[in-house]
Amino acid sequence: MKRRAMFSSRLERRRQVRRFARLVGVTVFVIGLGLVAVFAVQGLDFLGIAEADRLPLGAVVLGAIGAVFALSLVAYAAVRMFSRID
């Protein structure tokens, strides 16, 4: 059962903007994770890292994942912020 008739157009627009902002944030996060994974695999292959020397590269990868997460939050906030400008 659809309840769209009960909501005002302003509330419906706000709901659509939130959905679009989540989509942008998730898209940025997934693409960023893919890039981090590709560069991490290339780094392991290029450096020929032994088992004992993986800790520094692992720390860099975790830092990159944190940066990608922060970037996705910034993208989400930017979409929400610019949607309020009318």
C-alpha cells in the first residue's frame, strides 16, 4: 500500500534527496574500496613483500580505507547541503 498521498511534496523531496545522498556516499565508498584493493595488490606484487613485512602495508591500506570512508561521508554531506540551497 502506498502512502505517498499522505506526505507533502516537501517531505517527499527531502526523502528523495536523502536516498540520493546515500547512493552517492555508497558509490564513492565502493569505488574507493575497489581502488584501494587494486593498489594494495599491485603493491604486494611490486614489492614482493614477505610475510613479516606486511604490517606497514596493512597499516597504509587501513589508513586508505579510513580516508575513503571519510570521503564518502563528505560526499553524503555535500549532497545534503547543496540540496537545501533553493
